[in-house]
Amino acid sequence: MKSVENNQQNQDLRGGQQGAANQEGNTVKDPEQWVTGDESMTGAQHSYLKTLSEEAGEPLDENLSKAEASKRIDELQQKTGRGLDH
């Protein structure tokens, strides 16, 4: 059950695209190729970006698209170490 929750959370943070990509052979699409990548970031992305931005001491851009938010999450995770698989 825990992995189902983690998959849903990852899908929400990645703008809803990662789960669909995993069904296509366990590959993850580049955010630039997302059909809905130009839509506004999801609530989950916004919340996580706010946390990451605060931890990194960097400003939060409130106007990111889903694709941009996904990339920013990756950048801030690298900077803070939060959310990285070890």
C-alpha cells in the first residue's frame, strides 16, 4: 500500500505525467514533451516547491508551468538533498 501512495505523490509532484510514462515501459518523459506541461503547476508541486525554496533560501516563482515546476523541483532537490533516492 505504501508504494501506491508514493507513486501517487510522485505523479502529483511531476505534474501527473510520471505515472503515465511508467505504463509505457518504465521510462520517464522529459517535461518538455508533456502534453499538459504548459498548464499551471499542480497544488502538490506548489507546496513542495515552497518547502524546497525555503530550505534552499531561494525565491519561489509562483507562475511556473507543470514542466517548469518539475525541473525546478529537480534543481532544488539537488541543492537541498531532500527527496533524492540514496
